[in-house]
Amino acid sequence: MRSAAEFTVVPDTVHLHRRGAALVYSTIAMFVLIAFAVLAVDAGRLILARAQLQDAADAAARYAAIGLVSSSTPQTTAQQHAAAVLSTTKVDGGTLSAANYSVTVGKWNEITRVFTATTNAPNAVKVDLAFKLAEAGRPKLFASVVGAQSDNTMRSSSIATASVGSQEFNPPASGNLWLSTAAPGTVNKNFRDNAPHVWDYAGSAGNARQSPLEIQLDDLNLNPGDALSFEGLSGTAIYVSNGGQNSADGVSNFIVALGQTYPGSVPTNNYNGMSNVRAPIGAIMAVFLTDDPASTGPAPAALDFNTANQRNYSTLSPQVKQVFFVGDGKRDNGEVQRIVVPDGATRVFIGMMDAWQWNDNVGNFKFNIYGRKNVTTVK
């Protein structure tokens, strides 16, 4: 019988070699998996960037088409609309500048599906975008998979069309909106009971006196929920017989309300069922009404257009009988402003802002009203 000292421990070299090989293979596999994960992330970012670029092109083309058909200067307005969209767009974390895009107006042939660049009665807009991935400092592996060129520049384009109905109108400077739907001869004292010379009177078809311009929404093929746009084409007015001329935007440093000059807040009083409002004197204003007289039912709250920012809205959704600011119908950057037709509205009245005494206002404005319909991305 052997003693314990006579036994020798022999290492299991076969199993040790197997464990070592497994460790090596596992390490290699881990690095391979990490590499694939990194590549997947890189590819995912590129695919996302490509989708963002195409979305930007589509959005810019559609909005440019709206500007195209809602303006008497279609090329300029289409470019301004596209720029407004793209200035707030990011692709792969980077911003788009004017150097990244071009905007072309032209004609789209539905039969041949061909776009031809032309400024002669254009009906479509093409937006071309280019974005260099290196500008954003993002991974560029497999860029060719998503259509990037050798310099890592991705390109997208989109073509959109829009159809619209429009009519030309001449709202008078003497139009007092608070006489809308009033019977001929109706007097509006403009909250000045002690000053008969500043009172205004509703007129008739043959003699409008101080009645505003009335337009049926059916004539523009517009329904509640549709968006219409106003465009001041030309004209000037004088809000007082011995005053200076003003444009459709009015006099920005002379804010008035019905019955007040330089009001410190938005008025809460109203007249003939319509809200009061705070806005520049001489500005073009409007109000939506139903088929009922304006005096039917309570008046809504007053809107405030005291500041330039309040007047620089992109989209406005006034209520029926809520007087609102129109001005020349465009934002400061040239975008066409959109006004949503409220539920129940069947007509819109247009006049000029004053505090009282519309009867001494002189002049009128030439305006187009556009009813936007059927914006389509065609390619």
C-alpha cells in the first residue's frame, strides 16, 4: 500500500487547452458582435438621416405649393414657404441652410408625369435637397447604401402640386364690421353716445354707406374647417379725412379698439353680437358669421393684435362673430397666413379698423381671397 506522499498530481492538459481555446473564441466572438452592433447603429443612423432628408423635401414642397397657388407672386412666395419649413428642419442632428436646397416652380403634367421648370402659370414646385453627412460629424460607414455619394452627400427631391379657388375683392376703408348684417339705416354709435357726428350707418345694395363687404363662402367653395388666405394686392386708405395714407397692415404705433384709442388692455365690451378687438388703426379686419343676424346669441371673447408678434400668426382659428386682424395677409417672412373657417360660418365680412367715425374714411384696397384645396405630393 502506497503512502500519500507517493502520489503525484498530473495536470489535465487536455481540458486546460480546451478552456483556453474557448476563452479565445469567446473573446473573438464578443468583438465580432460588438463590431456588428456598431455597424448596425451606424447604418441605422444613415437610414434615419435619409428618411429625415426625404421628409424635409416632401414637407417643403407641399408648403411651397400652398404658397405658389395662394399668391400673386408665386415664385417668390413658394421660395419663402420652402425656406420657412427648412429653416426649422434637422437632418442627422444638423441644420439645413440655403446652400442645402433649391426651389423650382414649374408645370406638372399628370399624364406624362413630367415636371417642366417654368414661371409661366406654374402649378407645381420641386424642392431639391443636399446634405453632407460630414457636416454633422456623424458616422459615414455604408453611406452608399442610403444613396450618399462618394463625398458622403445625400440628395432628395420632391414635387408637389396644389389647386385653389380665388376671387378678387375691394374692401372699403369705410366698412364698419360692427354693422355686419344690420338692416339699412341702422345706426352704430361706436360707444360715443354724446357725439352724433361720429355715428355710422348701415347701407343698402345701392349705397353701402358704412356697411362692410360681405362675401359668401359658397362662392369660394369653402366649408367649415377649410383654410382661406387673404392677399393684399394694392391700395391705400385714410382713416381720418385730414390724415395720412396707410397700408392694409394699418398704423402699427396707433392701436385702437371699438370706442377707444390706445386701450391699455383687450376690451370686454361688444356690439351687435360681435366681439371687440385691439388692433392697429387702418388695418384690414374681418369676421365670420352664420346665416343668422350677428346680434343672435352672445358675443365671443375679444382677440388681441396689439403687438407685431400677435399679428404675425401663421394660422388663426377665429370663432364665429370674433373680429380678427387680416392686414396684408402675409407674415413678416413672406409666408401666406391661413385662417380656418369656423363651424357654422357661411359668410365673411371685411372692413377696416377704426375706433369710431368710419364715415370719414377714404379709399379702398384690392384683395385676393384664396380657398386652399388638394395639396398633393406627386413625385
